[in-house]
Amino acid sequence: MKAPKPGTYQQALARQRAQLIMQVRSGLLSAQEAARQLGISRKTYYKWERRALAAMVEALGNREHGRPPRPTDPEKEALQRQSEELQAKLQVLEQTTRIRQALEQPDKKKE
């Protein structure tokens, strides 16, 4: 027999609570009956309902499109900038070398 996955009981309990809250909100069940089924006071039920509805509003809010931004790593960004600067310097040095070589070659037209 398999052992239950961690958190499965908590997830089932949360689903039961959410289902009862939705039944109360839709008028299928009274808050008093939902509280009784959950084994809590009506006051606690209403506290849970407020938390659940606030979490639902938060979860359904507009989000940015596309992939979430990657977490920034300051050290990695500094190394990336340093690499880009070094590549730019290398490009300048290569161009300087080509220009020097071109200037050092004797001009064939003058001969």
C-alpha cells in the first residue's frame, strides 16, 4: 500500500473548506451549517470566508503577459557587463592591429 503524498490531507481539507464556502456563497447552504460541518464557530467561518475570497481576488488579478522575469543575480550581471566590455576592447584591438598591418605594408603602387 502506498503512503499518502505529503500535503494530500491538507489539500483535501482546503478543498472541503472551499467547497463549503462556495455553497454558502451560492445560497445552497447556510453559514451556520457550513460552520457546523467544519467544526468551527460561525464567526471563524466568516473569517475563513473573507480570507478565501481575498485570496481568490488576488489569484485572479491581472498579471503580466509572458514568462515571469528571471531572478537577477548581481554577480552574474557584473560578469556579463565585464564580458561585453572586454569583447568591445578586443574588437578595437583587432581593428587597430589590422590598420597597423595595412600601414606597415609597402605601397605597391609607388614601386
